[in-house]
Amino acid sequence: MSDWNDPNYVRIFDTTLRDGEQSPGATMTSDEKLEVARALGKLGVDIIEAGFPAASPDDLAAVKQIALTVGKQKRGEKPPPVICGLARAVEGDLDKCWEAIQGAERPRIHTFLATSPIHREHKLKLSKAEVLTQIEAMVKYAVSLCADVEFSAEDAGRTELDFLCEAFQVAVDAGATTLNVPDTVGYLMPHEIGSRIATIKERVVGDRDDLVISVHNHDDLGLAVANSLAGVMAGARQVEVAINGIGERAGNASLEEIVMTLHTRKPALKLDHGIDTKQLTRSSKLVSRVTGIQVQANKAIVGANAFAHEAGIHQHGMLSHQSTYEIMEPETVGAPKSALVLGKHSGKHAFAARLEELGYQLEPDAMKKAFKRFKEVAEKKKQMTDADLLALAQDELHRPVERFQLVALQVSCGTGDLQTATVRLKTADGDEPTCAAIGNGPIEAVFEAIEMAAGVQLDLLEYNVRSVTGGEDALGEASVNVRGPKGTPQAEKVFHGAGADVDVLVASAKAYLAALNRVLAAREAERAAA
């Protein structure tokens, strides 16, 4: 790990507790903020923007608590994180900010003033000269309170470049050591951010190694991460980010995406960071839990599908070598190992591999049949779970020789006693007997119709049905215990049958047929022995 004063070290400035909390509905309690701050410290974040102390007494108290705890907690050989508070460029805000953060071992005041024409005219109603005067006075005042001061030119992305450089020069002359270039409304594109950072570096920073340029990009056009990386490549050495990319409107640059780009592409970028990447998934889940903002499944790095593969071609490649379709190992970000998500796009290699992991090794013929049934069920379900696969495998392993197969089933049910079922079976000779029956309920009607079509009457002892998975597309598993026809040797024995399907009536029919086929197999075996 490089020292953060190393010219190739990128400081990670996390604003989850400040800008992130400004996401609609993402308000956190003081205890939740402290829990997130502790996680950020463990993650290895360099600067934690703990809040906006002047916003409310609760915010001030929360920032103060974080400063006095997380702000004093060393991390091995690494010092505690810098605890930063945000303040408008007015004395009252700066006083509140200093009150909140002064208990930290490494406090920082982050003050801002808008500089763009639209903000100067419509919000501040100040001239350029008045803006510069206020920057000078308030940065000087901030420095009188705290040695570490960051200045942000709000809406820097739409500020005239010459005036932006002038504003930053005034801030530097007043004592600011971190210059933040926020694209407050997410308007710029990567090449524009890169050009701005390069110009500021040339005109304002020069050869001074005590000044750091920071980038803070919003995601209104989906470019926050790309813009932040463009800024880093142009010379910025601090990136302002949030866990899961939460923040105002469309959010901020995502911490995990920035960090893993630096990590994965280090040979090309030649830049370092101090984040423990194995904490990323845990931190993401924590922030999602306390804010109530769910992470989309296809979110890079921490989404549920980030390391999941369903397409058969991808799964085959992953089974051959992980790097065929993954540029990072899930363990690197603290995620479970890669998942071969089984669905209708999956191939037989992934199906067989998952069954083997679950402890089932089917013979080639049984595997072929099981895979065919898997495909049929997968067409009806969005995703196949391990419970689905187990039900299919067990059904295939314990399937008797099929004297009768289910071809079609039609059930009509409702109130009253008009529960009817029609079944069409298929015999080993290719015949397709079809019968209809009435029962006290749809299950009884199905079983009665099967007996009529097969010409065999069974004695039902026990019937069970359960959902082996959750959701509307759950796979149902039915099981029955029966005795054979009265007056036969099979009437003295109990025969079991099981069936699985997304339709519990079909599963029940399959279970009853399985038991019936076992009864017939036993009868034939007894005749052969005689």
C-alpha cells in the first residue's frame, strides 16, 4: 500500500453519509450513520465526509460522534480516516462544521461556493468579483479554524474555465490545499473533465506537491465513473464517491466501481489506493440495508448478477477457465464464488456440473432425460434453484419403468361437486388411452381419471404436496403412498411415487403415475418369477 502523499496514490473520499444521504428516502439515524462510518473506516476509506453539520442539530451530533469514535480509531499501521464536514462559505456554517469535526485526529473542513454563471445570476446574485471576495474571506476563516481545508467550486462543470482557475487560485492563496472540481449536475463528458483537470493542474497547481485536485461527478448522464476516471488520468488524486453510487438525483460515482477499476487495471493505470476490496460487498449490503435503496441486480461489482452466468456458452467457458468470462474473482470484492445461474439459456455442462456439486451423478441416459425435463421446466420459470434441481434429479433417479406416461391433463374445478379431470396417457405400445372422471376435488378427479385410463385401481394411503421453491413460479413436489389393487399380492405392499412440476396438479398426476408404474412393475416381476 502506498502512502497517500505518493504522486501515484488516489485518495478515496467517501460522501455516502453526506451526499449519499441526500438520496430521496435515504435518511439515516445517528446510530446507522455511525455503523456505516465504522464500515467505511474498516474498508480503508481515506476521507469520510460525515455530514453537513449546519443542516440540523441531529446532523451536527452525528458528525461529532463519528469524529470522536471512527476519527480516532487507527487501522493497523494506517492512521484513522480524515473526518470531513461540509459547510457553505459562510461563518455560521464553518463554525458548526468545526464544532462537529474538531474531536477527530485528522479533521477537515470542506467549504463550497457556486461559481457558474447560472448560479451566480440566479442563486447567489453575485458578480464574479463578489464571488472571489467571498471565497478569499471564507477560506481564510476556515483555515483559521482547521489546518486542512478543501474548497469546492459548485457547478464547476459549467463554470467558465478562466474564471474557475481564478477562483481556485484565490482559494489556494487563502490556504486551501484540496481543490474540488464538482460536475454538480452531471453535465460534462470524460474528455471535457480531463481537459479541465489538466488545465487546473497546469495553471493553479503547477509543481506544488502540497495541493491535491479532487473530482466529484454526478451520474445524470450515466458518466460519473467514466468522468471521475478521466479526471484521475488527467492528474486528479482524490475521487469523491459513494457506496452503491447513491446520492442526489441519479447519484454519485460509485466507490466500488472506481476502486475496482483502479485495482483491475493497475498495470495500465499504474495508480494505487488504500481500499480493502474484500470489504466492498459487505459495505454495499450495509448501505443498502440502512438506506432502503436496493442495489439493481446488474449493478457492476456488487449486484446480484455481477458474478452470475446463465448463457450456456458462458457457463461452458467458466467451467473450462474462470477468466474466460470474468475479469476479477468474486472473492476479491468479498462476494460468494461465481454462480452458474441455471435457466432456460443454460447448457448441459452447467446442469451436470451443478448436479454433481449437489451430490448427484446420473447415468448418461438419465442425465439426458433429466436435462430435457430441466429445459421444459426452465421455460416456465425465471430461474432454477438448487431445490428445483434436487427435485428433478430425485424424480429421475427413482423413476420406475414407465408403462404409462402422462401426455395431457385438463382439470376443471370450482365450487360444488363438478370437479372434473381428463387425462391422456401413453403406453409402451404407443396407445393413448383417454379418460375423464369426477371427484370431490381436483386431485381426486385426476387420480380417478388416471386409474380409469390405466385400468388399474389403487388404494391411496397418503398424499402430500409442497412448494420446494418460493415465488409465483415455484416448483411443486407431490408424493403419494399407495397399495395395489385389492385381491392381489401388491395390495399387501406400499408403493411410493413422486413428481415435480410448476403445476401442482401435473406434479400430483406424475406422482400417482409413478406409484402406479411401480405397482405394475412389481406385478410383472412376480409373474416372471412364477
